[in-house]
Amino acid sequence: QVQLVESGGGLGQPGGSLRLSCAASGFIFSPNATVWHRQAPGKQRDLVAVIISGGTTNYTDPVKSRFTISRDNAKNTVYLQMNSLKPEDTAVYYCYAGPLWRSPTHWGQGIQVTVSS
């Protein structure tokens, strides 16, 4: 049974940093694409960052130069390093994964990130 589990969320300060992790059981990240999405209260779920099997990454404009998606194949974990946090980064963050980033086959339960002073 495949399970993706996000961790590392919580309360962050404006201008501060948080690192989210997505760990998998029953699934290998390295030959697949992994996507971080987020959903703020009352808003649609939006793509934040993508890493594909070859390691190429892409980001939505609001987080470019602030967030970094990476993958540790040895630990079978994908990370989202979030720097220079802003209150508008407050959302539930979800990890999705699958052969194609546009149509993931597995996802986690989500984790709350709140940016507030």
C-alpha cells in the first residue's frame, strides 16, 4: 500500500524558513515526478513546485527564488525548503507523486503551514 506523509509544517515567522518533507512507503520517488501543492482557506489548490525524475524543477511565480524543491533518493524523501516566508504562504501543503506531474497517482494528507508574527 502506497502512503505519502508530509511533515515539517507548523508556525513560521514572516521572513523565516520552514522545510517540509514528504516521505513515502510503497513508492519510489526517483523515477517519478513529485509536486507540492497548497490550498489556502477559501481558495483553490495551486501547484507550488515540481521535480521530475531527471531532477528538473519548476516553481509557480509567487515562490520562485524563495522555495526550493529537492529529492533525497537515498532517503526516498522529497523536500520543500521555504525561505523568506510571507503571510500569503499560509496554506495546507500537499505532496503529490506519480509518473506524470500533471496526473499524479498518489498524494498525502496535507500539512498546515501558518506564517504569522
